[in-house]
Amino acid sequence: MAEVTTTTTTVSTGWNLDTATSTWVAAEPVTTVADAKRAATPVECPVAAAQPAQADDIEASPVAETLPETGSDAGWVVLIAGGLVLVGVQLMLMQRTRRVARENQS
């Protein structure tokens, strides 16, 4: 299996206290390099898959020809959803009309 190498470079900078003068002076940068190796994942190093079977090579399933129909019609779902939206809009308009009527009475 292939390996993946990850290299991490860290540069540390800082300040040192010069005790003779009681001042802070810039420290020399320290560079640290670390390497890590690990096995590659299938995403990083995919293994060639076998060629999938072609449609001509596959026989039709006998079950596919005998599956029952559900009898559902998506048109009814759309009509019911539309009706619910209309009822919701009607309720909002009624609330607004009542609120305006109450404000006019005051």
C-alpha cells in the first residue's frame, strides 16, 4: 500500500530578557521540521476497481416484471398541497381583516 508523508515545519520566535541591561531582545528563530508517514487512504490513493458489468451482460430480473403498481398519483398530492396553502392564506387574511376592524372600532 502507498504511504503519505506529511512534513510539518514550525518556526518559533520570541524574546529573551537581557539581564545586564534589563531589556528584551529578539531571540533567534528556531526552526523544527518533523516528518510523519502513514498508509494512504483509498481517497488519496484509489485502487483501480474491476470493470463493472455492462447492461448487456446482466439478465433481467423476473421480479421486476411482477412488481405491483402502487396506484398513487402525484397529481392528488399537488392538489391537496395547493388547497392547504389557499386555506392558510385565507386564515391570514381573516386575521388581518379582524385586526383592522378592531382598530377602527377603537
